[in-house]
Amino acid sequence: MASNRKSLAGISLILAMLACNVPGAVQPTVVGDQTITATTATLPEPTRTGSDVPATPTRSPTPNITVSPNGSPSATISPTYSVPMLTVQEATNCRTGPGEEYEVVFTYLAGKQLEIVGRYDPGNFWLVKSSESPGGTCWLWGEYVEVTGSYWVVSSVTPPATATNPPPQAPVIVRYEFFCSSVTGKMEITIIWADRATNETGYRIIRNGELAADLPADSTTYTDSFDLTAGQSASYRIEVFNASGSVSSSTINVTC
């Protein structure tokens, strides 16, 4: 019996040594005279249901946003352009420059529409296309016009140099007639003169050194009624003027 036990122990030892060299084999444990082999169970992988499978995250498309340098969205706006126009509201003179010192080219009546090509802000004048002007343009005062269209894009224009006009030629008194009334204490006088000027703005009647009346250009006669009793005198002269100056006729003196 003892030899059998030794034989069994030797065989067990050999088997144990061979088991150590087998890959994946479970190592036997020897306790006393008994050999205990531990078995390792392999558990199956759990089957995942659809709700257990983690969802793959879906990326939303990133919008393309154009941002201006100041951080706010930018928008492209196409401005609408319309031809700047001017409509005459009252009859007004169109001149060679922006001001009364310039020559009158044409007088436009109310309702006339003209295209604006320039402006002169200090005097509120507009340069317009004009078929009546030899130069193709003339200047209108903004007081008597209405502007429409894209007039704000019109360029500022430097006005032309003012023409130097000589003073008008002096008038010549041709005849005068007067009458003194002892009843009313008034004198009535009519003066007639020759208009020799071609560039005058108007005439002034000067009585006793003071302005008695203003008359338009091309005037040739004036009648005055003045308080003048017997023995009193009055003097008269005719003054013609323009932007360059004024000249006077000789002086006449009348006595009641």
C-alpha cells in the first residue's frame, strides 16, 4: 500500500508539472494528500439592446456668419440714385455766377425743371444745366426753387471770378417843368433825362441831397410833389448806379 501511495504521489507531481506548461490551464492546488483543481468559468458577454448602446453624437452644421469689425452683423445696402433736379417755384434770374454781381443769363418762370450739376453752399446757389446759357450752365438762388433727387451727392463748385464792370454812363437832364401853388403850398415838378447807360441797375432821384425815389433801369422821367412855399428853393439831380458804383447828372435848382 505504501508503495502504491508513493507511486500515486509521484504521478500527481508529474501531472502538476505538465499542467503548468499548458497555456490557459488552471493550476491545481495540493492540500495534504489531495489535489484540488479550481475551475475558472468564462461568462458570456452581455447582449446590448438598442437602448443600451451609447449613441454616437451628431454634430449640427455650423452657420457661416459674417461679422463686421465692430462685432455686429454686416449688411450690404445698394443705394438708389436719382438725377438731382431743381424746380423753379417763382420767376427768378439765372446768372453767370452765384450772386447779384454776376450778369443775368435768363429768367426762368415757375415750374421750370433743370438738372443740378453743382452747388455753392455759402450763398445757397445751385449750378444747373441751361440750354439758354451760352456756356451751357447758369446759377440759380435756392430761395425760390425746390430740389429733388440725389442732390446731396452734387459737388461743391468754386464760383467764377466776378466780372469788373465800369460804372454806368451819367444821365443828362433834357428838360424839366415845375408849378408852385400858393393855395396848397406845394410845388410839382417833372424832370426828363436821357438814358445813356447800358449796364445800369437803376436810378435814384436826389432832392435837396436826400433820396426821394428809387426807379428801375431804363427810366427817363419822374414827377415829384413837394411842400414848397413862395421864396423857397429845391435842388434835384438824377443818379444812375450798378454794382461798380454810381454817377449823377448835373443839379437843377427851382424856386417858387
